[in-house]
Amino acid sequence: MSRVTIPHSTYLDLTSYGMTTATTVETAYDLGPAVPSQTTLNVALILPRANDPTALLNGDWASRQAALAQLDKSGTLWSTYGASQVTFEATTAALELLGIPILGDASGAGGYITSADSRTIWVQLTPENFTALFDRTLYGAGPYLQYWNGDLTLPDTIDVAGIWFDAPPIWGTYPATSDMSGGAVADLEDGYLSIGNGLASTTPTFDYTGNAGQWFYNFPLAGKDDVPTATIGLVEPLIGDALPDDPGYTFQQGLDSFRQNTGFGPGKYYNVAHNGQSYEDGNNAERSLDIGVVASAAPGSTIGLYAGSGNKNNATGNAYTAYQAAFHDEVHNPAVVSSSFGIFQQTHPDSIFRTAVDELFVDAALHNITTFVANNDWGSSYNFPNGLANQNMTLSSPYAVLVGGTSLTTLAAASGDPTIYDPSDPSQSLLGKALAHDPATLWLLVEGGLATMPTKVTGTQGEETTFLEAVWNVYALRDNKTVLNPGLGLTAGGASDGGVDTTRPTPAYQAAFGLTPTSVNPDGGTGRGAPDVSANAGGNTWFYGPPPTMAPGSQADIWDYWGTSASTPLWASLAAQIDAVFSDQGLPNLGYANDLLYQAAALAPASFNDIVFGNNTSSYLDGGPIDSDGTQITLTGFGYNAGPDYDLATGLGSPNGLILTRTLSAIAHAQTSFADNPPVLNGDGTMGATQSLLVQTTSAVETTVTVIDGSHEQQATSKATAPFAWTARLAQQSLQEDFDPALVRLFDGHHQGALIQVQGVEDTPFEVKIDGASTTLPQVTLTNDFGFVDFAETTGKGTVHVAREVATAETAGGHDDQFAVVRIRQNGIDEVSITLFRVDDLNGTIGGIKPGEALYATAAETRAYQTTEGGSTIFGNGYGIYTQAMLTNVDAGDLIAIKLTDHTTGHDYWSFAQANEVGSDGTHVGHAWNYGLNTWGFEDQLGGGDRDFNDVVVGLDFTSTSGSGWLL
């Protein structure tokens, strides 16, 4: 029997890739002479897949769902994508010949899943068996460091794709580190390192996550414990549902007591701990935090607890085993899995160790599980003292949603945070400027979720209102830059991790969003950006949960919790609600849906609150002038700032749950039932249909736009867009009933750029130039099938938004005779109404009559949709006011256009410019502006008025009435 050397399989390849310049374990970890280990290890051998699922998983969501459903129905999912039974049996036989004990079975007996489906064979290795299998001596340096020198080898009869160790601690071994900073030292002043976290050590807000989901994040099923939402599995290594010895109560009683305090009835849970569990050795506080979040934020969900391999028979409950137990639970089949436990080893990207973890998350995607993983709580350093901004390379799977943290400040509490309000100079503080209704300040706050005009400094009113959401980062420098504390004297805190895993390619969904995540480290590099999303993790608002003991009690017995360990199950709770909505609408579960989240952000930016304040900078070295909780450190200054749209501190932002769910529903039904609808552009850049298009310019400076449609060329000079001209995000935010009319009116009258209308012919070339320069299409694959595309000039001179003037009724399930929701926000002073009517094509033709021709208005009247209130006219409710109506008898694929009537002046304005008046330049005046998915804003004055295109904003929604109508 010959042996095969496994490349990149040293112990440092397992723990410390890119973290240290040391070349031996003894040097890297500052060990003494090597001492043979006396420890028995349980080890996973991961077999190759029978087939590669990459093509299946890289398809669009609907294609994935259809393929997985067919494989599941035929019972061939795991024979196709697990290990081949022949390979499994041959490997098992080879191990038995070596005398190596095999652990577990397909059901997870003894805490270990061993099966062809899971591609895993767990074995128990004494130091002697370790040598027999790997031809290496196992050395020991304390309970947390069992290592070997050199690359591992295997007999040529054993072919594995991955290896993992069920070794302590449960979160994995920290990497060895060296100074990689290049001598960088941060130049900082005393004070908080980031805005919006100053209440952490004095008077933070405390609340239940269910209230946060309702008040701040607009969860679609907030407070509905009578609606069964999807099962949520919680990764809880070693602890499971363990309680202290002889507690006198059950876990169920503790859960029900907490739920009673939240206002809900008894809850449901199950526990998977096939090989023991331990209250003392597990993280009982983490378990109670997770329980508290989900029990309150998703009260209709059954909760699953996964203890992993347990604490018997040399098992250590390593987090890997808990992940595997959750992903391969064929009994309970959780639809959503949430983990706040890291796997801290920094594995070599080409190693069998990386493959072991990566393929685990592929299994989750194949099981149609939506997986949320906390990006953890130490800011840009990831608590690795190498001086750099680090991202956990092992746990950055593109098949998991990585969750960061924010600090949420309510309007009532804002005056207590010195980073937000300075009573000695209030006019210059963020809150002071907001109270003075400074448009620049309020603009940024609205992007981050502010929906109410701030009107006071103190008081109990406004507790349910977001003022500021910033990056979670409670650290403060004090005592003449010699002490770094989490807050001023706070003993618990941290910061949102986030950064770039440069060992991986940028995921397709991030590239499609137009991202090239780039590291701030001296060597730079691009790769997988993290996090994907964020939510409140602490700082100025903490969450309630049951005590670590899970003891029943009153409100006074409830504990306060923080961290991405809170934001992650909060996102899982939202996903469980979305799954319930999807099921109610006849759709499958979300499953692996990272691409849908980024697509939702492109189609409907208001699906997320855009976090633009704060930073997560925390890179450091051991040793130096600053005392941090008893450890001397040097801050090196590498990290990431929040900013517009996606950033490497908070990802896409925190959720607006209702808008996000509506958008995901629209995408899912469109992909499932309307995949054949023509795109705006073909893949070769030609017109995807014969169509009328709006061409809209946004630019900070005066710009010349050239549009080439076949042989026809149009050119327009666009003056600089006004600073507070409406965006798709603001337009969509305004179409919420509780969005303050005062904020709507504040941003009235800010002009947009140039507007051109194009009549395109299918398959003819289409090109846009900005100041004569060619453009790119940064998000075309995300928006093209939904009626619009954006062109961008590479030097940042501006963008051109090209959109259809009609909405396609992509109804739930492709059904006819449906209701459609019309949401309207009036932002003009005239009395106005809208009428929606069906047209025959994307040019707006009705019975052969084109827009602008005689009798077009009469034809449109005959095609007008009736509302549930009777008639076809929907009136605005007044300046700044929201209203909603329902269209009847909408059929799948209907093409719907809009007419605006200004009753004060007696003029009608149409989606199609050629049906409107002729302006001073001799061309027809455009009165409609597209604001993303099925959303348009109108100008209600003859000649184009102030060109702010927000006098009436109209949004159409074709799927929210489906099922029980929960999204209404």
C-alpha cells in the first residue's frame, strides 16, 4: 500500500493561513519542545461528491427550486450530490482494515452523522491510529492544541476531499499571528471610535426583539404567534437544552415563561443531542440569547436546538458538528438555520480543511435551508492581533448569509448619546441639526430608516421610532489615549465585523450588484465581501432574553443581551416569516437566496435601511501603549466605514421587512411564472422588445447624454441633479402609510436631470454615452427582466436609468382575474387623481391607436381598471399624504399604464411623452420618472413644472393580495 501526500495540510494550513510569518507550529504558537499527545480525536473524513452541484446552485432562484423539488420528489438528491455509495463503502472497508473505529450513522447516533448522503465518515483516532492513518505523530500542547508537523498523508485506498477535527474549543482554534501591519499606527483622539453607540455604558434602550421587528424593521408578520412560521434551527454546540443540575423546572417551562413575558402563548421546540450535552461546558448565555430573539421575533416558529457531537466518547461538541447536525436533520427539516458560533481557524484556501467547511454549506443549500451566520463581534480585526483588517476566511461561504451589527438609537433616547447630541452646542450635533430640520442631515437619516420628522429632544414619546442606525462599535479611547474600553466603563461590548475574504472570488451575486469588495490592508486584494446584511446588535439598544439558566420568572428575571448573536437570529426570524408568506402564496421556501437579497436591493432599495454612519475599525497588535481590558495593544487603523448602498461594515443594511418581503415575492413569482417575458435589453445589447423607454440622467455636474437607438441618435444636456432630488429609495419609502408627510414635503421641489423618451425596435442596437464616453451596465442582470437597466460612466460622471413606461402584471402564480395594490403618495399641492389602464404593447398602443393620436384618451378610458371602491379614478389625499387602492380583474401579463389628472388646472399627463403637451423646444414633455420596481413619479404642471417628478408617486404591487393578504 502506497501513500499520497495531501497538499496544504499542515497544522498551520488548518489554523493560521495568512496570519503569521512563522513556518513551524512551535514557533507560531510559542511552544516548547514537541510532546506526543495522549488525546484521542474524533475526525471527519469528507468524501468527494458524486456530481458537482455548482451549476444547479448558480442558476436563478426559480430554476434552483424546480431542480431541487424534482430531485427530492424522485428521491435522487443525495445519490446525485452526496458521495457515491461505492466510494463510501470502499472507504469504510479501507478504514476497517486499518483497525480504525467508525463513529455514528445516517441518523447521527452517538452525535455523529456518517453516511454517503452527508459524504462523511467520522472516525475515532487514538494517537497511534492518528499515525496509522496520516503517517504523522500527534503532539499535544494543552487541551486546545493537538497538532502535527508537515503535511498529512493517506493510504492510496482512501480518497477524501476534506478533513475536520472535533477538537476543542467548540468555536475552533484561534490562528497564530504575526505583525502584518507594515508598521501602521492609528492616529486617534480620545472619545468614541464611532458615532451612535454612546448610550452603551449609561442608559441604553432595552426591548424585546418582537417589538424591534415591528417598530424598527417592519416585519411582515410581527406579533402574529397564531401564524405558523418556518422552523428555525439554532446551532448551540454542547449546550442544547441542558439546564443546571436539579433545577426544579423544565426547559419548556422556561421557554413558556419568557414567551408569556413577551405577550405570547406557549412555544414549541425540539432538541437534537444524540451524545450528551453540558450546561457547564456549553455557552448557556448564548443559547438563551438566541432563544430570546427567536421566541419574540418569530413567535410562530418551532425552535430547534443542535448540540452537535455532545460531550461523551471523546466528543467535544465542536461547532462544525452542530452545523452538520442541523443541515442533515431529515426528521425536523429546519427551513432556516442560525448560528452565532464561529469557526475561527483560518484555513488555507486550497486545503482539505477549507473544503470540509465549504461543502457543509453547500449541503445546506441543497437541503433548501436559508443559513444565517454571525460575522461576529470584534470589528475589522476579527479579534486576530495581526494589525490588519481581517475577515474569517473559513466561515465566509457564499452559500451563507453573513450578518453584521448595527446600533439603533430611538428618537426618545438620542439626546442621551454624546456622539449624537451635545447640549453645550446643540446646533452642531446630529440631533440638533435634525431638530432644526436641516435637509442634509435628515436626508441621511431617512436613508437609514428615519420615518418621522424629529420634533423634540427628550420625553417618552417616540420610543417606537428610529432616529439613527449606525455601525455597532462601542469602543472608546480615553485617559489620554492610554485606555481602550468597550464604551466608557462598559464591560461588555464589541463592534460589527466586516471586510473582505481575499482568498475567495467575489460571489456572482455581489459582482452582479456591481461590487468589487476591496481590502484596506497594505496588500489590498478583492474577494467575498462581508457582511451581506445587518441588524441591531447592541450599543444603544439591547435585547431581552431569558436568563442563562432558562429559569421561569417575571420581567425582573429577564436578562439583557447584545452582539451579532442577536442580529443573526433576528434575520433568521424574518426569513421564517418570509417562508410563511411564500408558502401562503404557493411558493417554496427561500432556501439559499443570497442572490435574491442583492436583487431585491437593486430593484427596490427601500427593502433595506441604508446604514451610512459609523465604522468598524478595530485592527490591532499585541503590545503597545493602550490598555484594553488588561492587555496592552497598538491600534493600527485598518477598517471600514459605513457609506451609501453596500459597505463592508453593514453590507446591504438592515431590513425593512415588509418592503423586502413584497419585493422577494415579486421576484419569486416573476422567475417562476414569467421567465419568458422579454427583457429590456438582449445579451448583445440590442433592444429586447419593441418598446417605449424613459431615459433619465442623474449626475452631480452638467452632463451631455447621447442615446443611440439603431440608426437614430438623440442628445440632451442635463444640468446637475439637485442634491435632494428623489431617489428610488425615497420614493419607495414614501409609499408606506406611516412615513411622515412632513418628510415628504421637506424634500419637495428638487429637480431631476434630463429626461428623454426613446421608441425602440426589437433587436436593434441600443447605446448610451455620457459626455461622449462609453458606459457599463453594472446591475443589468438583476434589473433587466423587471423593466429597467442602468448605464454608468466609469469615471463617475453620472448614471442613466433606462426604464419602461408600463408595468407588467406579474401576478402570483401567473393567475388571471387578480387584485393589484396601488400605493400613492401625493407631494404636490393641486387636486390630482390617477387612472390606470391596460395597453396592448410596450409602446402604449390601444386597439391600434398610439399615444398622442386622436381618440387615445377615449380608448384609455375604455381600458381603465375599476377599483374595489367603484369607478376608475383614484384621488390623491392631499399634499404629502398617502393613499392606497385596489384594482380588480387584473390578468397575468397585462401591460398597465398611468394617466395623471390635475383637477386644479384641468390637464391630463400620461406615462408616454408623445401623449403630452409640446414644450418650448418643440418636443413632447415627459411627465413620468421611473423609481425602480413598478414605481413612477409624476410631474403635475404644464411644461414640466419644477421637474422634481414627485408630485404624485405611484407604486403597483401584483402579488401582495395573494393567499391570506398578509403583505397588505
